Amino acid sequence: MDQPIEAYWKIKLENLKKRLEKNNFEVYLAGTVAQLQEIVIDTIIGKLAPRSISWGGSMTFTGTGLYDSLKNRTDVTVLDTFDKSQPPEKLLESRRNALLADVFITGTNAVTEDGQLVNLDMIGNRIAGLTFGPAHVIVLVGRNKVVPGLEDAMARIKDYAAPANAMRLNKKTPCAQTATCHECSSPDRICNTWTITEKSYPKGRVKVILINQDLGL
């Protein structure tokens, strides 16, 4: 068989799609980054015709080129929470305003095989948008985020995603030096608030795109 890894994940993601749909998520499958962009820009945003768009921190979002495709759109109000040219207080206000966007785009730290999204945040703007506020949320999920269950999700986040993100963000935390969680009290700690999203409410508000590629942390 050609490309057995992609074939394996195709079946795995199709099964996960069914479980997520049982949990009231609206779910799409993308085999490539090009398909992902088409789903987000043409299928979802094109159908919704939002007046405003924003996003929470996600390496998948930036790594797939979606950020570059959306940040300069003139047909909608774009609340760019990644614009580091803004002073800190302005950037924080942008993140608050983003919680009232018509469409909010983010990633997830992990997704369980029974269809739960698991996240751990520093500030909380990403998970706040996922939980309540924006009319519609798009969650981008690389296949590397899929784990068997809740304990595996939390272990993945603490043992891998959090230390790697602390390093990426140049945080002065013990895990950034040791690649191991120390349950620290550092002022730079990025592990502050957990969320477990078991179901989308209302049905279809949260739209999950499962991508048959390893993307993000």
C-alpha cells in the first residue's frame, strides 16, 4: 500500500469525526493544507459571511498560512490579536474584543478519541473564545493532537505541549530549561486554566477541522 501512514490516519480521523459529530460539533476532514484553507475560507467563512473575524494563539493557524490569508481582508472587520506592533494594553484590549467576533479561529492542545477538546491556557483568551462569546468557532486540529483519553490528553499537554510552548515563547520557566513540568510558581507560567469541551453548544457552533498532517504543538 502506498502511503500507509496517511491511510491509517484517514480511517482514524473518519472515526473521530463521527464521535465529534455525536457531541454536536460540526466536523470537516482535510487531507492537505490547501484543502484546509478551502474549507475555512470558502466553505465556512463563505457560508457564514461574518462581519468580524479574530483568533486565539495557534501554531496550526499561522503554520498553514491562514493567518496571512485572513489578516488583511477588507470585506470584514479583522481583530488581529497577533499584531505585536500594538502596545501591550492595546493588544490585551484586542483580545477582549475578539471574544465578540462573529468567527473565532483557534487550535486545540489535544482531542480525545471519544470527541473531547482539551486545552490549557496562560491568559485564557483562547479558551474563553472557545467556551463562550464568538458566534462561531473554528478549531484546527492536526492528527498529532489525537490521544486515546482524557488522562492522555492532560499528560500530552503537561509533558510536551506546555514545555515546548514555553520554549517557543522564551518563557523563564523551569520546564523551558528541563523539558519537564515542575508544577512551578513562575511568573511566566503558561499553565493556568484548563478546559474540557465535551460538546458544542449550541449544536454546530464549534466547527472542528481534522487535518491528516502533523501540525502545531
